[in-house]
Amino acid sequence: MKFWFRGFNIYLLMLALGLGSGCQTTDDPSPPGANKKKEFCLLRFFIETNPDATGRNQIVPIFRENPSPVCVEKIPVLTEADIEQVSLLDQVGGFAILVQFNDHGTRLLEMTTASHPSQRLAVFAQYSIKSKTVETRWLAAPRITHRIANGAFVFTPDATREQADRIVEGMTHLLAEAKQKDTF
């Protein structure tokens, strides 16, 4: 028994030395914004639901300054795999994000908006900040007012213009990389 523990400690020591002697990364001396290809963004869309005790839903805060709790299903209705293109639109008094879905996403968006009138479609984003940290937050929860059959979903995010640019660029890089690798 004692022999096994000694062997275990030797193996643990060898593993620690092996991991500790790996390559060391240094701070990137390139100017900010030079590593935009490493930035990414994930967008997920969740449908509003009534709270219950099944564990299939969660209450999330929409808006940062004055949070409004919205109960959404835990499983997203649409994900980045359903997105074809994301762009930033200039509107009177601000900006909006346009998400154009692929064929599969268009069908899901149409079914969801047709079967859940007057409910909200909450938008969740996870995106990189300067390729080093990741921010996760709820961007919006617009109310579904009509069936969306063309696959184009426009929403005004609770974000600054710089953050919205970062989200759009991150999604664009992710979609380009996925097309190149043919993963979506």
C-alpha cells in the first residue's frame, strides 16, 4: 500500500513538472485591435415562458441599468449555427443589430414567432473583449408582435456602439471560420 502512494506521488510530480515546463506566453506587444481574428461572439435566442418548478427555465436580467427580470427556457430556440450573417444598422436615434438566419434558422424563427405571439425572444451574447476576457450578457428581449417569415431579426441591443461593433465583428469572424471549416 505504501509503495502505491510513493509511486502516485512520483507520477504526480512528473506530471506537474511536465505541465510547468511548457511554453510560456508573453503579453502581446501588438496594438489594440490587431488581433481581431481571435475575437468571437456567440448569439443565442431564448423564448419567454412562465416560471415553474420543472427546472427547464430561468429568470434572467434584461438591461443593465434598470434590470427587468424575464423568465426564459434554458435551452435556446436559435443558436449561432442557425445564423448566416450579422450586421449593424444605423437607425434614427441609434443603431440596431440585424441577424439574418440560414434556411434552418428561418424556419425555426418563423415557427417560434408564429406559435408564441406577444411573448419575448431574449437575446444572449457571449463575446471576447480584446481577445483576452469574455463577457456574457443579455442584450435584449423584444416582444414578438408578428410572424417573421423572411429570416431577418432586428433588435436594439443594450450595448454601446463599440460593444455592438465587437459583437458583429465577432460573429462575422465566427461565421467565416465555420464556413471555412464547414462546421455549421
